[in-house]
Amino acid sequence: MRRRLPPWRTLGAGLLRVCAVWAVGTLTMLVLAAVLPDFRLQSADGDSATRIGITAAIGAGAFGLLGALVWPVLVRALLLVPAAVLGALVFFLNGSLLWLAINLIPYGRGSTDPTTAVVVAAVMSATSSATSTFLTVRDDGAYRRRLSRLAYRRRRREGPRRGPVTPGIVFLQLDGVGHAVLRDAVEPPDGSEPLMPTVAAMCGSTHRLSRWRTDWSSQTGASQLGILHGSNEDVPAFRWYEKETGEVMVSNRPSSAVELQRRAVARTGDRGLLALDGASRGNLFSGGAAQVALVLSIAARRGKETRSRAGYFAYFSDPANATRTVVSFVAEVFRELAQATRSRLRREAPRVSRGGLYPFLRAFATVVERDVVVTAVLGDLLSGRTAVYADLVAYDEVAHHSGPRSRDARQVLRRLDRSIALIAKVAERSPRPYRLVLLSDHGQSFGETFESAYGLTLEELVRAGCGLPVRRRARRTVSGSEARTAARTALHRPEEDGQEVPRKPPRSAGPVVLCSGNLGLVSFPDVPGRMTREQLGMRSPALLRALADHPGVGFVLVRSERHGPVVLGAGGSEHRLATGEVVGPGDPLAPFGPGAAAAVRRTAGFPHVADVMVNSAVDGSGAVHAFEEQIGSHGGLGGEQSEPFLLSPLTLSPPTEDGDELVGAERIHAVLRRWLSESAAYAGELWGATAVREPEKRTARPS
């Protein structure tokens, strides 16, 4: 855990803050006395600058002291006053305190009229509050105490919660943090101090660290849908084309998220993991929770409590929260500009463009969304929610542009550790005991982009293989990160996509090429149903070989009329998934690990799998080539992207039996449900006498 400061250090920091706020109040009073004709800090005959300064200091000190001593008493006495009346009284009472403070100056130099007193009091309160909050931006203790008080008052307004006081669970998703990255952050290979001391203290003492394997589509849309709703069937990638409707589905597009959640609920017959007294914070899907904030699948709904943006309004309605977050936001923008400049000056490779709006998107993900989500979770803890699932996307966003093991990404991990410590500390004051489960939805794989390595995009390669004109400067395939859409949703522009792919591409415009990290999807809109290998051979004879033999492509999935789903590799190699037969010089799936065949076989059976699925190559170090503008990517197979982590309390049963492997997000859903049901009272309340049935385990190797 983090080392606590000695009492004298804490007291000294507090005194310094008080002195700084006092000094700012004094300067504010001097400025106001200079610009407001009815507010004076000197006698009619005039005073020296020293005497005027002393008068301002005494007045500011008296006003601050009265505010600290008298204001809480006044507020308590006025609790029964209607809110509208109290809002009007605030200005009058604050002005009265200032008028009293001016009259307490020993030698009676200050003077003001009632109207001016109200104005001066309002300005001084604003500047003092901003200064105090600015000085506590990095003080998690002060921040925690403030949020605890706010949540306590909210709990009092809501009234006592009914039901058994059984342990609740907080599922905290660290988006994009792979198992190997977390392991190195808590146990550095060089023996240095842990990068994440809070998580390091959990590992081995109170929690167990496990690794699980994603599906072929190693991205948040597929993983989180499976984790929260128990099914990610027919989610072949982050974005894909559906021929019967002519629409492009995008996991982080609100309309698509709504439809994906609806399909999952219809398939399972269950509302989701968080159906009973649950809260969903910062996720793509709700998990069936009644309490939601910043959840994309309900972004388009109407209503005060269900709007995705309501979480932002609730957070920023507190001026102190706004000041803290705005200061950190600006600092993060400048931090990104400095880090990007350093990367260019050092000629680091590989690297991608980090200009334009990216510094602001990064600041949004690492500051705004983090603060809003963490605050919502703290409120859930202090309100006694039964189950909370929250997603922190900061690391994933930075790692896309800086690399999963870069210095920039390591700094984000350090700050995430502080957020985890804050949540764990507040949980100690909650009305029920809580168990904290940390997990990730996928990892990230490092590597130079496909375009940077080979001088052309996947779309250009496909068009060339089809004998179509190639637009040499096709539009840039930018990142489709969760943070980008979360920011657009906050700005009420939710339906735009980072790749700028039309929602309904024209059927006569040639093949639709979509990208999901190092996974590419090729669909021919003018051909109904899924095209076969034989049909593709007649239409574009060079396409499949152009893709499979390209050095940046690891394998291609296509359906054969004779052999069913077939994986094609370089040099004429094939892996026939229906039988496991390998033809040619070698197995094209061998470099991707023992679970690759099972993962690809499952996806090959989805109704909306593309006509051609393309996975980039992977080298011996686990590096891949993203088809998007990312040097840290995920979405397909290869490297660490398919190996997220699960950190669970020892008080819960192990996620698997000895020697068993966790494969697939649906399996993780079953494990989390089992943990929720392990309290006998809660199990009876939640699921009744029916046992939780885990989905059939997927074999790690082809049959």
C-alpha cells in the first residue's frame, strides 16, 4: 500500500493551504477595493499601502473564519427551508458574513454597502474555493474526504437501504491492461519498487492473479458484452458489415451498442450480471443495471437518470470537482504535448501521429472520464450497492499511441493505482463489506502499423487484389478507441465513428474494408450471403493469394464450398477447421498459439462473419501490424492482446480448477456470477434455488 505521510507533514501541508487561501483572499479583497467604488479598505483621509494591506488581510481572515465557524451552523439551521428559498438566501447570508467581517476590523477602516457586500462575498468565496481545490488536486486524502461527505449526504437523502448486509462486489476493469503488463507492474523484473504498489500489496496476500484468454475478437465490444451479458455470439470484430441491412455495426456506436445488448439479452433470456441492485459505470453495455452512468448502450435514451451524459452533469455540478478536473485536464494536455515532442526529438520508432485533437482526447480519457467514473463508484460504495462494474479506459487510450510498455503508459498505470487505492479506502467506510475484483477485457500488442511497414493500407491491398483502382492517399485509418466515442457522447455527437465509415456504404462502391486493430474484414455488399472461396476465385482470382502471401498478413479465413471454413497462409498452406487437417508447408495458425484454431473456428460460425477475415502477421516477440493508426493494438490474434488478467480476492473461490484454463468472455461471466452467488443469503435472493450453469468450456486445441 502507499506509504502514509507522518502527522507533522500532513499538518504542515494543511497550514500551507490555509496560508495560501488567506493570501489569495487578501489579494482579491485589495483588487475589489480598487475597482468597486462602494467598497473601501481605508479611511476617508487615506492610509498607507501597508495599513491597507493589513486591513485587507484582517478582513479576509475574519471572513474565512466566520465562514468556517458560522456557515455550517447556518446551513444546519436552514435544512428545512425549500431549496429555491435557500439558494436566494445564500447570497444574502454570505454578504452578511462579509459585512460582519469588515466591521470586526479593530480600527474600523473598512466600509461597504449591503449590495456591494454580496458581490464581494461571492467573488471571494469563488476565488478561495478555486485556490483550495487547486492546492488539493494531488491530495487524494482531501479528495476522498470531500467525496465521502457528498456521498454521505446523498445517502441520507435517499434514506436507509433495505436488505441483508452481505458482501458486495466491485468489478473494476482496467481497459487494455494485459496479464504480462500487470505482472511486471507489481513485480518488476529488475527488482525495483512496484509501479502499482496498491495492486502489488493485493497480489499474493489478499488476492490471486490469474490469466484468461479472449476470443478471436480481442476488443472491448466482444469482451464486455460477454462479461456483462453472458453472450458475445456474432460479434466478429470491433466493426463489421451486415449485408441484410446494409449497415456497418460499430461496437462503440450507441445505436449498435443498443442492438448488440438487445441481441445478447434475447439469446440468454437474462438481463445481465448487474440485474439486481447493480450499477454500471463507464461501460459500453449496462449489464442489466438500474443505476447507470456514462453507459453507451443507453446514451440515446431520454430521462434524467438514464442519459449517458447525466453522470457528467452530476459530477461537474460540484464546483470543487470541476476545478480539480479542469486543472488536471490542462496539465494532461501539456504533458501529452511534451511527451509527443520528446518522442519526435528522440526519433523513437515505431510511432504514430499524436497531433490534432488527440491531446484533448487523451486528457478526456485519463482525467475527465477517470474522475467521473471513480466518483460514481465511490458513491455506489457509500450507498451500499450490491454489485458495481466500472471501466477505466485511460491506459488503453495512451497505449494505442505510445505503446503498451512505454513510459507514457507506465505513468498512467501509476495513476490508476492511486484510483484503486482511493476506491479501496472508501470501501472501508461503506455501509456493507466489499470485495474488490480487478480485471481487464484484453491486452495490447506492440508493433509498427501495416501502412508504415509496407507503404499501403489494407484497403489499398484489397482493391489491388480485386483489380480496382487504388487511391494512393486513402483516408487515414484512425484509432477507434473507446475514449474517442465517449468524448463524442459527452459532446452529444455519439453516432460518429473514428474510422469515418458510412453507416450504410453504397453497394456499388466495391468491397467494404473495415479494421479492428490487426484484424481486417472484407465484405462485398453486392453479393448476398457469405461469399465462398470458389466465388471469390471467379470474381477476383488474385485477391486471396495477394492477401495470404503478403509478408504483413499472418492468415486469411474464408469459407470453402467443399471443406467449410478454411484458413489460408503463405505458400499455399491451409488449415481446414472442420477436420483439423493441415495442407501445405505448415500450419498458418501455429505462430498464434494452441488456442488459435478453436477461436477462429468459433468465429467462422457467426452469421455476420465477413466474406474474408484477415489477421496480420506476428513475429517471435509478439509484435503485430495494426491495420489502424496504432502502435499498441488489439482486436485480433497475436502477442499479448489475447491475454488479459483477473485479480480476485482469496475469500472467493478460485476462478478455475487446477490446470484448467479460462477461455472466452462468456466463461468470465459465469465465474463472476458464481462469485456473486457465493453468499448464501444473496444467492437465494438473486438466483433462487436454480444453480448457475456455466457455458460449455471451449477446448484450447483443435479437435
